[in-house]
Amino acid sequence: GMLVSDRGEGRIWRVDPVTGTKKALANVPAVHGKDQAGMLDVRLHPDYKTNGWVYFSYSMKDGGSTGTVVERARLRRDSLVDRQRLFTTHPFFDNGAHYGSRFVFDKGYLYFTVGERYALRDSSQLLGNHLGKVIRIRDDGTVPPDNPFVGRPGARPEVWSYGHRNPQGLAFHPETGQLFDLEHGPRGGDELHLVQRARNYGWPVISSGM
């Protein structure tokens, strides 16, 4: 069978690929499913046959603001049990754009992406928040002590890399082991605006050619 995330409806479906039948899992958290928000990635732990952990990310609403949350749970029949919150994005924000989110596991670590939330695009360059970042935590949610910004005053220790737009693809190269992320480009306007803003701040600019 398959587990399939349904962004707009905020559900995780258990799908039988042979018959095409599906059933919504029970005990799924309350998901804010509007605009680009909703149920995001879902992935099994690499050692799922032994530990039974299912990892998923979603958009949560708190008051008038929303943010990306990562949890894990075990699957019992068609219900999530033993749910654990592993990560909550800081800060939440009151728009419906650019949440990330993609998972990849490697050697006991969970890497995942958080979008810059569009209107807060400059925040991707600042280490005191999680926006526009690739995050690295252990698969139990704890922070590895060798993360690059652990111990730096004002920096979020979960940050692995920063300065990203809205990464929704993440994968390790099978030969080199390098971590690649995919950031959706604009259909017009955004990149030129960001390049000019970067120049205004004196940041180095690496453009895709616009």
C-alpha cells in the first residue's frame, strides 16, 4: 500500500494501488489547508520495519498566523498513534505562501526544508529564524551538536543551510553524497526584485540568468 498526503484537504490517505481504494487515516492533526498550506510531505523512517515511525509535515494555524510543523507517529490499522511533535517553525506568519516542505533521511538525521513565506523573503538571510532554511535534526527531533550554527548567539541551532526561496525538493546525490535542493523560480518579476534587493544590501548575487 501507499501513504499519500492530501495538501488541500489536510489528510493522509492509505491507498491500495491494486484496487485504487483509499481510506483517510484517523488521528491526523488539525491542518490549515488554504492557499499553499496544508498537509505537506509524508515519509517512512528508513528503518520503518523495525520502529514503525511515519514522519509528516503540515501547516498549522495559531491565532491568525500559520507555520510548518513536523511530527512523527506510528500506524495502527488506519490510525496514527504515539504522535510526537519534532519541530515547530519560528516564526509563524499571517499569509498563505511558501511553507516548504520536503524530507530526506541520512545516517540517523532528518533533513527538511522550510519556505521563506514570500513576504518575509529577507528573513532567509537571517539565522535567528527558520524561514528559507534547510533544517537538520536527529530522527528523534533533537539537535545534532555538530550543526553549523550551534552555539552562535542569536542563531537557530536546527539550521543546516540558509538563504533559500521555497525549497520543495530535497535529495542526496547517489554517488557524491551532496545534498541538493530544488527551489521553484518565479514566472516573472520575483527574481529581478530579489537580485536588486540583494545588491542594495551589498550581498553577493548568484543569478539563474535573469
